[in-house]
Amino acid sequence: ESVPDGAAAKRGAFSSRGVFIFAAIGSAVGLGNIWRFPYVAYENGGGAFVIPYIVALLTAGIPFLFLDYAMGHRFRGSAPLSFARLRRGTEGLGWWQVGICFMIAIYYAAVMAWAVRYTIFSVTKAWGDDPEGFFFGDFLKAGDPGVSTTPVWGVLIPLLLVWVAIVAVLLLGVQKGVGASSAIFIPILVVAFGILVVRSLFLPGAAEGLDALFTPNWGALTDPTVWAAAYGQIFFSLSIGFGIMITYSSYVHKHTDMPGSGLVVGFANSGFELLAGIGVFAALGFMAQANGVAVGDVATSGIGLAFVAFPAIISEAPAGALIGVLFFFSLVIAGFTSMVSIVEVVISAVRDKFEMTRTRATIAVTIPMALVSLVFFSTTSGIYVLDIVDHFINQFGILLVAVISMLVLSWGLRVLPTFSDHLSDGSSIVVGAWWRILVSIVAPIGLVLVLGLSFWEDVK
Ligand code: PHE
């Protein structure tokens, strides 16, 4: 049964479709776009990666995004509540997503705190001429006397600040906090990152970087792990299967064009991903040329890209400090709006379950999260936790829950026809049989293959 608007009013709502779209883009555009996509594309066929990527986007990503929207918009609850309203006994699927969000938030906060610190480090190039030794041997060992020159507060204060900022936004609520912060930050991000990309394109060696990224390796198309990478990237990047989109769409007024919004969000996210690929590889091309090596020797992703390769680029490039500030500032902003969305999933679930006010739920949820992240990341072991959590979540957490919920919704509960009607209502896009076939057959088959493969890669 769907729930009347009145009951939802107390939970908070986005003031317009535009604000919802900004919030959804804010969640989607995050660390994954900037530090994950460029390398995944490069490693998996370069220019040829476009094909599996678009196939995964159109046959699984967008259809699943619509499914998440339908759940939240129709049942008007957090992930567990929406599942519970759909059918008793499926609430657990929602709590699984809440658990994943809880874990991601803990490490996302740490990475953002590092980016805050590195925004400042960029000005003086505090890492000297050994960025790698500085990051792993000094910065991450902060507070360890005799080993590190960084005092422990050098890491803890930024982490605390990140949490305070997140809590402040979440306390402000759905529209004034979540919605407004994304509507402000996303345009700022696009401008800051746009300047960074243009600057990078003028560095010597940029063309070689782009060549390395875009030269297609058509042979990759027959490699199943390349397809697996495309599906994994799409799901992580669109923030689907985490309960985020269920939660956010529960705050959208009835009779809103949800499919139209989904297409905007999907293409905006991929557009930003492409932009990041260009910026990052232009900068890597510069670094390769400056050191007389091939782009392949310097290309990397994640922590190595942000905290080792970029500092080296910043040290060597003309006007490097500007590049550094723009790069790390972009990471902070992009990460912030994503992190707000993950924590909101947990808050919303706790509020719905225990009928708490936003303020109480926010405090009850964020204090333990912040404490765990402060404890883990004031010690070096944090980085190993990060690796394990990241791998586990990407490979199994999300894709598995995605397949299970697609199968349960389409074959177990047979709700897709009602969902298609709900989605099509008020939209110029007819979410008809094509969507039901994608969600019930095409996407699950794709995902099961991908899951099987990555499992095989792990045990092999
Ligand atoms: N979509 C975000 C990104 O691309 C990552 C993210 C995943 C954020 C899950 C929140 C939850 O970085």
C-alpha cells in the first residue's frame, strides 16, 4: 500500500524536483568519480571501455536507479521501512544496506579529513620531495613520536571538523541541510574541477596522458573481467543499491517526474566521470613526461593517486599549488555531499524504526560513527581496514543486495507492474515492458555473471 503525503510531511521533504536532483547528483558524484573511474577505464580497455560502461549504465544502472526510486517514492520511508511496507519479512534487505552505509561512512570520513589536510599542505608542498614516504611513513603515523613529524591532532582535528560539518548539515534537515548543501556545493565543484581540468590540459605531456586513457584496446571487450569492472563502477558511482536513492526519493513530493530525474542524474554523473578521466590523465601525462617514463608507469587510482601521485605532480608542475588546492578541494566537496547521503540513510532508518526526532536520531547515529572513525584512523591500521572494507563492499555488498532485491521484487513479489505504473505516472517516459525485462532478466543475469567472476578472481 502506498502512504499518503501527510504522513510523510513530518519526515521532511525536498522543496522541488530540482533540489532532489542536486542531492542525488551530490550523492553520486564522489571519490569514485574522481579517483576510481579514470583508472578503471584506463585498465579495462581505455577508449573501448566506453562500450561495456554504456551497456552497464543503460541495462542495469538506470533500470536499477528507477527501481530504487519507485521503492522510496511509493512507500515513502527509509530503506528498511520501505521494504517493510512493501512486504513484511523483507525489512532485512533494508538493514543490510544501512549496515553497508554505516561502514562506508567511517572510511569516507577519514579520506575526506586527509583531503582537507592536503588542501592546506598543497600550498607549501609539505611533503617535500618524497610524497610517498611522507604519506605512509609520516602522515599516517601521526602522533607516533620518533617516527612521525605530524602531531596526532594533525589528523584528528580535520576528522573532527569533517564530522561536525556533516552533523550540522544533517541536523538542518532534508531541505535546508541535505538539499541546500548539494545545491550550493555541486555548482562550486563543477567550477573548481573545471578549472583544474583546463589547467591540466595545458601542462606539457597532457596529450600523451589522454592518448593513454582513450586509445582503445578492442581486445578487452572479450575479457569478462572488463565487463565486471564496468558493472561495479556503475553501481558504486550511481550510489544505487545502498538505500540512498530509496531514502532520498521518499522525500520527493508525489506526482513528480521520477524517471526524467533519473536520466538527468545518470548522465550528469557519467559526464562528471568523463571530465575527471580527462583531468586526471592529463596530469598523469605531465608527470610521465617530466620523469621520462610511460604513462602506464605512473597511472594509478585511489589513495595512491590522490596522496602520492598528485602531490608529486603538484611539486613539479608550474603553478602546482593552484592545481593542488583545486584537486583536494574538489575531493572534499565531492566527498562531502556523498557522505551526507550515506549517513542520512542510517539516520532515516533509525528515525523511522524508533520514531525519533531528527535531532535525536542524528546524535544517536553520528556519535558512535564518529568515535569509531576517530579510533580507527588515529592509528595506521585504519588504512588496512579501508582496503578490506572497500573491497568487500564493492565486490559483494552492493552487487549482491542489488541482485537479491531485483529477484525478490520481480519474481518473488511480482511488484514490477505496479512499480511501472507508479513511475510512468506524471512522466513523459513510459516505464513499460522494456524496463520490467531489464530489471527482472537482463540486469540480474549480468550481475550474477559479474559476481561469480569476481568471486572466482578472489579464490583463484
Ligand atoms: N557514488 C559515490 C562515488 O562515486 C560513492 C558512494 C557510494 C557514496 C555509496 C555513497 C554511497 O564516489
